Amino acid sequence: MNHTKKMLKPVVAAAMMALFISACSPGASNVVQSLSSTEFSSPDLKKAVARVNGTEITLGELKRAEKILIAGQPGMAIPPYLKEEFEKQALNQLISSELLFQAGQKLDIKDLDKQTADRLEKIRTGFPDTKEYAKQLQNIGMDENMLRDYTRRDLIIANFVNTNFASQVTVDEKEIKTFYDQNPDKFSQAEQVRASHILIGVDSKAGTDEKNKAREKAEKLHKELESGADFVALAKENSTCPSSKQGGDLGYFPKGKMVPQFEQAAFALEPGRLSGVIETQYGFHIIKLTDRKKAEKISLEIAHKKIENYLLTQKTNAAIGDFVGEARKSAKIDVLLPQS
């Protein structure tokens, strides 16, 4: 069922692939910069912080899970007095993940190797080139073999969840209508724009010369566009964002989803018009607005499928929570974190 992937994210801290492949868009929450590879180089990271039925969870896995959780929440910061609590929550998610994985290994999965290879290929093609792909792997302290293991693990968990929980739950029309009527604020759609961009990427910590070269390239492309060059073709040839594969198209987005400089420039445009060269922490952008949608109330007919998926997800999460709770009772779990 199509709601399984949505459900896994809050339950399984290790399910990081969706976040991993989205790290370059102007709407990303500075994911790349927040993950430092130096944090994954200490030999202490191989030490166990927990054991689940004899299987170790290492300090490195815990630190990676913490980083992924923080990176997935724009603007999230953990104050010092909550660090210990956050660490325990991240570890609990890893323990839940391990229990689901151990249960999932008992089920046979057809073509697991092929599914894993296909998922890895999808991840790789989410990056502009192999250099950027390798860089982001390094930033979260992984190599491709580790990513393959995580991918295989996620597929095993997803299969277990779908087989035992997601495929068993149902939602009826009355539940959907009730949710729609009781949550009117959720169905008021803010103004949205659809934009494409060309990104000439440069690290925010790059030197003046490197930034100047990137700016000069962006300005040159801008002149070509003003002279009638095809935006889609230039985006495919020059943009360093994965959206280049779609000619730079970023789809529709409301205010609050993109970094401020990008958002301000996009919303100031009229459909069909180009921005100037806009600088953000990701580099230099040229934005083309392709459409604008006014604020409106979303009808039940349009919202129906999303409500159904949301309610299915809630029920599936509840079933998983019940399973994990019962599994913990019979599992041998040793938590080795220092106790305060």
C-alpha cells in the first residue's frame, strides 16, 4: 500500500534515504552543512550503546541517527538540558527499528537483491554527479556498502510492516468526512508558486575567487536567457541541483518552504519572468516563475486521498507501536548508555 513509506520515517530513525537524496534543493534545511564527517571518525563510535537480542547498536549508529533526525527538522536545535533525553529517544527508535528488522528477517522477500540495487540506483541518480554522491555519503560517515546494508534493511522492515500491519488496516468514508469537517485549518491552501531554477553551486565556506567564478558563470547564463536561450536546456546542461534532470523544475511550493532569499525572489516574479542572479548558501540561482496559484479552500474530493492515506498511516503507526511494545517484553535489551 502506498502509505507504508510515509509511516516508516517516524518509527525508524535509520530510514534516511529520502532525506539523503533531497539535500540539495533550496528548500532543504541546510542538511549537507549540518552533517560533519569528522564526527564519524572516532574509534569510540564502534562501541556498543545497546544490544537487542544480542545484536549491537553502536555509538556511530546512534550519532548518525541523531544527525539525521535533526537535519530532517528545519531550524531544530537541541538545548543542552534536553540532549540526554534526545539521545535516549534516538536510541529507542533504533531499538524499535532493530526489533522490526529482526522480525522482518523471518519473512521471505522476492528479488530482495534486485530491489536493493534499484533503490540504490534511484539514490545515486538523485545527485548531479558521482562526486557529489560520494561527498554526501562521507558527510554522514558512510560508504556505499554501508548504504547498501541500510537500504536492504529498510526494504526488509517495509515488507514486514506492509505484510503485517499496513495491508490489514482500513479507513471508511465516514472517518474521512469526519476528519475533513473537524480540521478545516488543514484544508486551507496558501498561495503557491511553481518555479524552475538554475543553480551554480558553491560551498558557503568557499573562498572569494571560487564564489566570484560561480557568480560570473551564473551572470553569463542569465544574459543568455535574456537573449532568448532555452531555460530547460541550460538547466540540464549547467545546474548543479538534481532538479536539472527536470529542466530545473521545483514544482509548486508555498511561502516558508524555501530559504528566504530564494522565496522572496520567486514570489516577487510574474509567471514567465526571470529573476536576477540570487545568492543563497547553496550558491547562485536564476529563477523562472512558471505558474502561480491563489490561496483557496481544498475540497473534500481533492483532499480525499490524502486524508485516507493519513488515517491509514495513523492506524498503521498504532499497530506498529503495539507490536514493538509487545516485542520489547520478550526481547533481551541491554542499554549501555551512561545513566545519569
